[in-house]
Amino acid sequence: IEMFAFPLSYLLIAYLSNPYVVGLLFSLSTGYYWGRKEITTNYFLDNFIIDKKYKATLLSIQSQIQSIFEGIFSFAIGYVMILSFKTGFYVLAIISFIFMLLIFTRLKHYLRK
């Protein structure tokens, strides 16, 4: 559901002009992401990491990789948003859908093995 919900919310943010609706959509998608992130992190740590001493290392590596991607991605989207906020959110929606589709198909292939 996330594969469609986040890009759709960004498309709606780009399409709509009412700042209250845009703020509500942005708040809902961000709140859902934060809540879901904690649930999935705890699930993976509890079910897939057997040795407890690697949990902190895994979280640290995940945080570093996430920071690198967020830094690169924010500069790229920021450059587009200098031209237009609506165009920036359209690009964000398209790129996030493509990345989620690639990750989903890769995970689906990997989990079948």
C-alpha cells in the first residue's frame, strides 16, 4: 500500500492549491511514515537479527545510509523546487514510485528464494 500511498499523496500535494489541504496531506503522510518506520524496524530486529550484539550496528549502518540518501535526494529535489514547488512534488512522486517499485520487485524476487 505504501508503494501507491506516498507517491499519490505527493501528486495530490502538487496538484492541490489549498494550503490547508496540502498541509493535512503532508502531515498525514509524514506521520504515517514515522509510525510505520518504528514498527518495521522493531519487526526486523526481533525476527531477523539473531545475535543481539549486531542490532546496534545494524541500526547505525541503516541511519548512515539513510542520511546519505536523504542528503543527495534533498539537494536534487531542492534544485527542482527552486524552479517550481509543484514540479518538485511531481518529480518527488515519480521518483519515489520508481524507487519503491524497484525495491518491491527486488525484495519479492529475493524472498522467493
